[in-house]
Amino acid sequence: MKEILEVLERQRQFFLTGKTREFAFRKQALKKLRDNILDMKEEIFEALKKDLNKSEEESYMTEVGLTLSEISYMLKKGRKFSRKKRVVLSMAQFPAKGYKMPVPYGNVLIISPWNYPFMLAIEPIVDAITAGNCVVLKPSEISPNVSEVVKKLIEKTFERGFVDVVMGGKEECSYLLDQDFDYIFFTGSTRVGKIVMEKASQHFTPVTLELGGKCPCIVDKSADLKLTARRIVFGKFLNSGQTCVAPDFVYCDRTIKDKLIEELIQEIKRQYNNALTSEDYPKMINAKQFNVMKAFIEKDKVIYGGECDEKTLKIEPTLISSTFESEAMQDEIFGPILPIVTFDNLSECEENLRRFSKPLALYIFSRDKRVQKQIAINCDFGGGCINDTIMHIADPKLGFGGIKQSGIGSYHGKSGFDTFTHYKSIVKKGKIDLPMRYHPISKIKYKIIKMFLK
């Protein structure tokens, strides 16, 4: 643990040099990171293949490409975000100027997960360094090959003390959380999120928690079922279901259930034909996760799929018939298993969705604008899509984050910059002064004060 303390002290000293406060320095770091990602992309693809069996195409689309997009956006907008913002003050402040000055928090801890081990490690770093912070990254030990490549990338790109990596498992992570950081950014489970928040409270450290939950996918009777099925299958079985914003279950109108299932099966066959023997179909991250997912598959409930390969840790895309009392509906499903539940009317749908504590995402498939609006307003969730899945996280102009049990705070683009930034509010005055605020406050002064402050 001595090495961790040395890293933290080195980072504190680096931040005090003031280098990161200059946007030119941040911009150069972002450019170098982009160039090195492109130089190392084959190594990144190979590591993702080893850890999750991701194809190059899926690796680029869901990990490398999204990260490059975030860097490009910050290179374009970062200088503007970093400027102080003029604020028009009230007459009570006259004569004065006001502005908000964006400043970095300082030394930031980022803890990344295993399911998107490259993107979810590097994207928060992009936002943090654009805001001018120094960063300690703790990547997941569960995806060791990607973690090693990320470590190599960071050491190749950044000065020591600016961005550093601490490898290891639970012990190292716990020790890091005991230290006094200026900000903590965590992506992972709700259970561990509680531990992170509790430890952060010891130092009054602000946190961003990107968690999860059971993300509903609502399909009403007006939906275009062929298109709906195509987009649900894409969102659910991407990365073999190991996605925090994947549709966790389909909640559909009873009258269209059979037709929707028919379309879902056709789409699975089209997008994931012979999944267990496919070289490009992702696997479960490890045997533990494989066994957890396998336990959800009750043979008498299987509508389609259900086959597993213990040797390759693959589970084929699986549809199961379910109710809210079923085992699969009690916890978040982090794999390629999709329960189908039905409702009879929209009121019943909304009432039952309140069982789930504010999921990270919610998806609505409907051509009825009234239904779209009603669900979007009445249901609590972090973010989502109407007539699509997943895609709300893919644009830097849209902040991404949860609410309550599914997370605290957001990032991506401007939201990411704001997450890692403290805005100092400043009033600047000259010699001219309004005397009414000074004691003794006469009746006429009091009358003037009441005119301004109302």
C-alpha cells in the first residue's frame, strides 16, 4: 500500500504545479490520448477478445469508437466549457460584475467496471482531464487483459502524477477509498455503490455513482413490432447482455405478446444465428457470472434459446415467459436472458413499474404520442429511448446517469465536464457603493432595501 500513498502524494504535488489549469495542457493531453488509442487499437481489440470474446466490430462500436467520439467532442468544446461565464446580477448588487469560474476539483479517483472495461475506464478520464483534474484510475481485476492494456496506454500517454493507474483487487480498491480524494467517480453495482458512498462520506468527498437496475422495455399495442423486435434484440444481446442499460425485461400488452415473440425469435436468428458456435458472440466474463445467469433459465419457462456452453462460458440469446413473482424478476439480469411479462392496460403497467426503484434506463415502444408522453412523465428513470434502446448513451450532447438506486450524477460531454468541475461564484466590485446596506439602517434605507429585495 506504500506505492498507493506515493502515487497520491505525487498527484497532489502535480496538481499544485498548476499545469492542469491551462487548457492548452489539457488539449495536448487529449490529442495524445486519441493518437495513442489509434496506435494501440489492435492491442485493445485483442484484449477485449480475450476477456469478453468481443469482435473487432463490436469492440470499436461500443468501446473504442465511443471513447474517440468523447475525445473529439471535448477537443471541440472543452475550451468554451473552461471559460468563466459572465452573470447578469440583480439591481441589489449594483454596481458590480458577476461571473462563474469553472475550476477542477483536484485529485480524482475513478473506479471502472469489467463489462465495458475500456470505454468505462477511459471516457470518465477524458471528462476529468478536460476539466483540469489529476486522475487515479482503478480498473477492474475481473477483466485483466483490458486492464493491462489500459495501464500501458495511460503510462504511454500521460506524465506520472497527472494520470496514474493502481492495479489490484478488492483490498487495493478499499484502501484507495479510505484515502482523501477531492472527487470519486464509480461505475458498478448498487451494492458496491453504497460502500463507495459511505467511505466517501468520511472525507465529505463528492461522488458520481453510475449503477444499474432492472431496465423495463415497454411495448404497447400500437408499436411497429418488426422494428421493435429488431431494436430490442440489438440492445439486449449486445455484449451478451452484460450492459447496465440493456432492456432487463420486456413488458408488453397481452394482445400483442405472441406476435412480438414471433418477431423477437426471427430477429435473434437474423442477428445471432448459431450464437454458441459463433467466433464473435461475446461470452460471460467468468464462470461465476456464467453460473449466475444459467440459474435464471428455468427450462419450463424457456420460449426460445436456453442452451449454454460451460467450456466457452457462452449462453445463447434466451427468451423466457415470466411474471413479477418469477426468480428472474427479483434482481437485475446481467446476461442474455430476456423475460417477457404482460399487462392489460397502461394504468396496470405504470402501477407495476413502480415496484422497481428508479432504473437506470427505460424504453418505450409505441406509435401513440399520448402513451409515449404518459410513460416518460409518470415513470422515474435515469434516461432512455422512445422506439429504440441503448442509443441515448451514444451522443456526447446527452448526459448519462441514474437516479437514486441507479446512480447519482451524470457524465458525457458537457455533463461530464460539469461533473468534474466546481463553479466558483464571484462578485467583483469597484469603489462606487450603495450605502443602504450599512448600519445604522434608517427607515428610508429600510424602505429602499425592501424595494430591491422582493
